[in-house]
Amino acid sequence: MSDQLPEFLNPNLSFWSPRCKDRDYIEEVNPHTFPGRMEAFCPHEGISYNVSLADLVDASAECLAWARAFLVGNEPDPPSADGVSPEEHPKYEAWLNACAEYQATGFWPQDAPSMRNS
């Protein structure tokens, strides 16, 4: 089937999709939604849609590696304050814990500190 895929898809980035009961593919782009969301493409329906780590059922090893790297690159910045390094910020440990949860689940905890809400 990989010879039938659009050129922009990497055939190694596949996962099982319950929406069409076949394999869909991660697109190697950032959909610019909220942290943890990745763009996927369904060649059967010809549409792009967003997925999270939890949606990558029966994913190829390459797909999971790509998704984990994507999540690292999408971690929200640590909390900051004028004159204080991130490591010295009082919410830094909570941010580290949120990063660990984010890497495990693909969802940034809603009340977790970041540069946006510190």
C-alpha cells in the first residue's frame, strides 16, 4: 500500500485508526493546536485530522519514536520570572513533574505551570 500513499507521507509512521478500521499516518508537521496534538492523514478518506499519543494504537516503532520526539519539542517552556533562572523558580519542580506526565500521556496537565501561566 505504501506505493499508493501521497508523497508527503512517511510509510513508516503508521498506526491503527478506529475511524476507518485501517492504517493511518502521522504527518511530519506541527498542526499548531495545543501541546501534544499531532497531525495525521487518512489516505482512505483523503483527510487530515489531529491525534494525541493515546490515539496511536498499534503504532509502528518509528511512529512512536517520532511522536515521543514531537512531544519533547512541544513541551511548554518552564516557568520564569524576572531575575530568576527557571531552575530557581518556585514552580520548577511542578513543571518537571508535568513534563514527565506529558511525555507519558501526551497531555499537558491543565493546571501545570509553564512560562505562560507562571
